Amino acid sequence: MSKREKRLLKIRQNPKNVTFQELSTILESYGFILKRSTGSHHSFQINIGDLELLVVIPFARPVGIAYVKEAIKLIDEIRAQSKLDEDEA
């Protein structure tokens, strides 16, 4: 299991105590780019073909559970999409 998968598993198992830095690191490891940060909110974006995914995370300690779950959902979509791309090739 890679570091990236271990981080995702850790966040998935305990979404209550996730720091902004941990969530930022995992998003960036899956290809998200910090598009902008306005005040305390940071927007991460990724483009997969025609699909554009955006997640806005407020800088808080710890990050709210709803934001963590949304990020995990988007990561799962990316993983599913990349698995489909591998199967088609």
C-alpha cells in the first residue's frame, strides 16, 4: 500500500480529526491544484478530460466532516475514472 493510499485510508477512517494540511496534501497527491484562496477558503480544482471537479475547503482546525467527506467522494470519482480508463486501454 502506497503512502497516498495510507493517507486516504487514515482520513476515511477518522474524518473528524483531519487537519487542513493533511487534506490539502491528499488532494494534491490525486492531482488537485490550489486554484485560489480567498480569505479562509481554499479552492482546489482538477480537470479530467471534459470533467472539471472543484472542492472548496475552509481553513479550520480540524476541517469540518462534511468537507472531508466531499473531498473523499471526489477522490473516489477520480479513482473510478482512472480505473475505467485503464480498463478501456
